[in-house]
Amino acid sequence: MADVGRPRGLIDYVTLDDAKREAAGEPPRPLRQVLLRPRPVINFLVWGAIGLAMLFALGARSHTEISAAPDRNPPFMLMSDGSIRNAYTVKLRNMKSLPRTMRVSIEGLPGAVMWTDAMDRASAARNVETEVPADATGMLRIYLIAPPDTATQDFSFSVVALEGEEERDSTQQRFTAPGN
């Protein structure tokens, strides 16, 4: 306040005790004593630890993710050869800043094969590879076909990013068959 010709103390950031002490003519407490009290130091350490934990969680997370949703109508389709077909919408999430090739596989459904809209049924296999753009979610329509004697059961779609660290993820799904 001395720079603008006003008395000291019109605008001040001190505690009431420090203001009384300065009004009585005592010197102000050193800044080190004001800031390095136990409570601010403990608060700083707690918030710093929380921040470091969040940074660790952000850095340690997987950059590959899969989610799948079965078609609701019809839940299954009987093919002319007696096999059973289910359809799923699968979303592949690439959280890297470069495009990656991802392999989607079936786990736990014996004899089943799959294909996408970009393929024909003759090239159906247990694995499908697709390119997912950088920082994006790629969608696939997957048709899953199983032998005629397959019952309703759980299986999983798994994804592996083929470039880099080969990160993996999987999602549990249900294969629907007639009579269940």
C-alpha cells in the first residue's frame, strides 16, 4: 500500500492474532512460520499423494478396450444348415495417438466362427483383425455362428492390440440358442 500512498493494513492477508500483534507495534511473523504450520503441511502432503496416485492410475491404465452388445431382435437365427447365428455390435476403443490393428477373438464357444460386414461367411474364422483409428472407437458388426447342437452358454470376446505392448481386454457375452 506504500506504493500508492496509503497506510499499511488497509488490505492485508494476516490472521487476526497477527493483525493485533502488528497494531501493538510488534514485528510481523516470518513467512516461514506462517506457512510451515502442521495443518498446511499435512494438507499439502495428502493432496500431493492423491495427485500422484491419480497420475499413476492414468499412466498405468490400458489403452485398449472392448465392449459388445448382442442384437435384441431376433436373439438368434437358425440357418438352413441347422447352425445357429447370433449377431453382436462390438466397439473397440483405441486410446493411443496412433492407429492400431486389433484382433478380436472368441473364447469359450467350441466350434464357433465369426465374420463381419466387411467379410463374407466363407471366410469366417475364430479371429478377426481390424484397423482402429487413433484416439477413436471402431465399431464392428460381428456375426457368430455355432454348430447345430450348441446350447445357450457364456463366452467372451477378447481383443489384442497387435502393435506396441500387445494390450488385451475381454468382455463376457451370452450365446443364445433355441429351446432355452
